[in-house]
Amino acid sequence: MAVHVRVEVFPMAVQLDSDVGAEPSESSEYPGPDAEPSEPGRAEVMKAGWRIVTDAARLHPWPLALSVLGATVFALMSIAAAIVQGKVTDDVLVPAFVPGASRPALTGAVVAIIGVAVLKALGVMVRRYFAAMTVARMQRSLRDRLVDLYLDVPLGFYARHPTGELLAHADADVNLATEMINPLPFGLGVVVLVVGSLVALFVTDPWLGLVALALFPVLGLMNHIYAGRVEAPAAAAQKAIGDVSAVAHESIDGVMVVKTLGREAQEVDRLAEAADHLRRHRVRIGDLRAVFEPMVDALPNLGIVALLVIGAFRIDSGDITAGDLVRAMALFQILAFPIRVLGYLFEEIPPSVVARRRVDRALSEEIERQDHRSRSLPEGPLELRYEGVSFRFPRTDADVLNGVEASVPPGEVVALVGSTGSGKSTLCQLAARLMEPTDGVIRLGGVPLDLVRPADLHRDVALVFQETFLFSGSIRDNITLGTDYDPAAVDRAARIARAHGFIGEFPAGYDTVVGERGVTLSGGQRQRVALARALIREPRLLILDDATSAVDPIVEGEILAGLREALGTTTMIVAQRVSTIALADRVLFLAGGRIRATGTHTELLADPAYETLVRAYEAAGGAGGRS
């Protein structure tokens, strides 16, 4: 829940996935049709499948147990039905065709047949209902774990994993990972069915029992071959689903760029390429199933032919009766169905194992333990201090920040100034602990930031970025984010952010629905709503990373003056307008990953590099880019 607050209060956390104006990449790498994952061993596949079973039994034992019970009742009643058929044949049907034989009463036979059929139907109902419940609950459990992970991981996780891949984990992968649980209860009930049927067959006639027994090694060999061949294309298909989702998400998210630059055809081609890779892998899986499934269906039919031939000879020799053969045929039909069920179960194991591995890889992401973060923050405005702070992005060689030494005294307004790429935004994200420094210590109120209780940090530190994210609800919902704030508090935050004026012009006022990402508002209006969202929490450290860049200078000056008068909070502002810089108590000039100079705006004009940068801001009308 901690990071959930972080995502909502600090919009950049959401924007890291992609921005509305972000241009889709020119090319994306997809595995070719032959670039399939390495094939794991058969034993490894079965072991992984067994783990899916044990997870279901551990997490949701009761619905799974009831489903297995229903399957067991069905199995026992299926065997009982075969025995009843044989008994009815010998005691009712055969005497009916013998001249002069007595006609036994049919009542007992009818009651037995109907009773067995009703119990079989009840077993099927119980098995299917509770099997579906087990699957649904397992999917909920996996999705809950994934969502918890997505909320708790650091922002670097989202830089490494495309949004489409994460969506595929929570949707297609979870569905497929639990698919093998559906036939599982009947697969377990099949054990009872097979053992009981084989025992009954051997009791009827050993030779007929041997025919049935010979089918299972053949089925095992067929499954061994199928599992080995389907594992790699199944893994490739699941990865291709993530690729398709990523391309579709990127194209839709970057719709403004696609439309304005006329890239519709290129985006269609990108999606077609990704979809074609998915199609090829799925067609390959379909080809394998097209061979495997008919062979599984044909196997019992071949066994029935053999049973008829051997049974005819056994009747002629007087070793069995016609009723015995009918009973054996019925038992064999019972065995044929479990063979199909086992074939279906074996067919579902490899794709389920592949999908579960993809989910497990995401769930294995390291999440920082929170138990050591127990320090509370002192009362009043907070001092922010950087002590020898360095930062380097993963898989890069250059330091963005190198030994930064700086402080923002309690209650002071400090402007952070530097050229594009100098590390201003990185310093802001480090202060909100969205990222961890590579080296050095950041202190907030004298407490090392990595020891501060998450609840304190999210309550007392607010970070607002230039690229704001608004949800598709009302303006009020976007400010309160579901917290039950007093209307007066909402009004006060909006007034400080200079949002109350334009909100009042809407017919619905604070209940105006802003649309997805706040599309119905202008850039400056979105920024002011995001600022009000941060201010309503009355933070004791407020960080504005170019958060008023889309607001005109007059309104921006009113906002900064209102912040100073109404809150008296410690404030750090990434500024690229000279008018904003001049309002700050002090300026930190960042260059080359270090604090080059500190002082008032007037004092720093003596630094040639600072003066050059400021003059560039003035020449550009104060509309510089952000780092």
C-alpha cells in the first residue's frame, strides 16, 4: 500500500511506463520463429507441474478436496454401473431370450441403474463446481501477489519491464498457469477409476485385464514425446503474448505522436509483426496437438477391438459369459475416458508450467524488507541534506550524480538550477526515495532516509513532476485519491494551487470528470490539480520538479507566494524561469553531477556558467527543458 500512495502522490511513478506524448520506438526486437527457449528436462516439467498442484492444495485445500471427492464418487459409480450392466445382462436380458425361462422382475434392475446414474451426476456436478472455484481462487491469489509486487517494487523494476509484459503476467500468464487445475481433480479421481476398473477386469478375466493394462505404457510414451516437443513453442508463445501487449500499449499510449506524425501504417506493421510471431508459435502448438489428441482418442478404440477378439474366444471356450464380456466392455469404456482425461491433463501441463515460470520470475523480484525502517520524523518543517550522494543508473557506466553535498534548511525555499541532464530530477526522486543512491546518505530531519518509516515518508514528503498523471474520475477524486478529506481542506488546497478559480467555472465544479489522464484539462490545469493533490496532505517537504512549467509566470508567482504563506513547508523547486528562481531563498547550481555553487540568485550571477544558463532561460522565455 505504501507504493500505491507513492504512485498517486508522485505522478512520475506512473509516467515512467510511458507518457501520452511519448513516441513509440522505431523498432522492437521480437524473437524470430526459430528463436525458441531452451528446452528443460521432462522431469523438470513434471516437477514444476506438481508444484502447481501442491500450491493449489496448500492455498485452497477445501474446494480442491471437495472437487476430488466429487471425482471419486463419479469414479466409484462408473465402476458400479459397469457391474450393474453385467449383472442385468446375465440375470435379466439373457433369460428373456431363453424359451421357458422365468421372467425376473425388472424393478430392482431399474432402481439400481437409476440410483447409480443419479450419484454419478452428483459427482460430476460437485467436481466441476469446486474445480472451477479452485481455479478462480488460485487466479485471484496469483493476481493479488502480482499486484502487491507491482506496488512494492522500486521504480527501477518498471524501467526493466515493459508495461505489456507486466499486463501479460497478470492476465494471460495467470490464466494459463492455472489451466491444468481444471482437469486435476478428475485426474486424481482417475486413480480410483483406473485401479477399480483394472481390479474388476482382472476379476472378470485376467486376459481381458492384460489388454487394458497394456494401454498405459503406450499413453506414457506418447505423453513423453508430446511434452518434449510442445515445451519450447509454448514458452515462446507466452513471451510473444507479452510482446503483442507491449506494442499495442505503446501505440495507444503514444496516440498523439502516431496521429500527428502520420505513423499509423508503421504502427500497424509493428503490431502485425508481433502478432505474426505469436501466430507461428501457436500454429506450431496446434500442429502438435492435432497429432497428439487423435492418437489419444484412437488408443482406447484399438483396445476395444482387441478386447472383442479375445473376449469372443473366451466365450467360445466357456471361460466367461456374455455378461462378463459386457461388463468388461463397459469397464474398458470407463478406462478409455480416463485415458483421454490424462491425455488432456498431460497436454495442459507444459503450457501451464511455462506460464507459471513467467509469473514466478516476476514474483521473485527482490523487494526491500521494511522491518528496519522504524524511525519517525521530528516535528515541524524538515531539513533535507545530501551527504556525499552519488547515483548511477543500472547497466550504465557514468554517474549522474557524483558526491553531492547540499542541504535545504527547514522552512526554506530552495531553487535547483542546472542544464538539461545535470541530474536535477534524479536529486528529487532520491529525496522521495523513489530510487536509492549508489553511494552516500540522504537525511530528512536528521534521520537517514532509508530508516524512515514508510508511512511517515509518504505522509510528509510530496513530489510533483512536470508530467502529471490524473485518473479518469472527478477533480475531487483526483485531489483526495479516495481519502475522506473535509470539503474545506479540498477547497484550501485548490486555492493555494490556484486551481479553485478554473474549477469553479465548470458546471459540475469539483465533481467534473476529467477523462483518462485528465485529457479534458489543459496542461497548466492538470499541473495545478496535481499540486493540490500533494498540498492537501500538508507535506513538510515539498518537491516541485518543474511542476508549474505549464502555468503562466503570474499564476506561478501567486502559487509560490501562497505556498510560503499558507504552509511554511521546506520546499525544493526545480526551476527554469528566472522569475521563479528569484523568488527562492537560495539557489543550488548543479553542474557535472555536483553542486557547483550555492547562494542567492543575485550572488550566483557572478558565476559565468550560471549567468550563461540564466541568460539562456531568459532568451527562451523561461521555457527550458527538464532533466
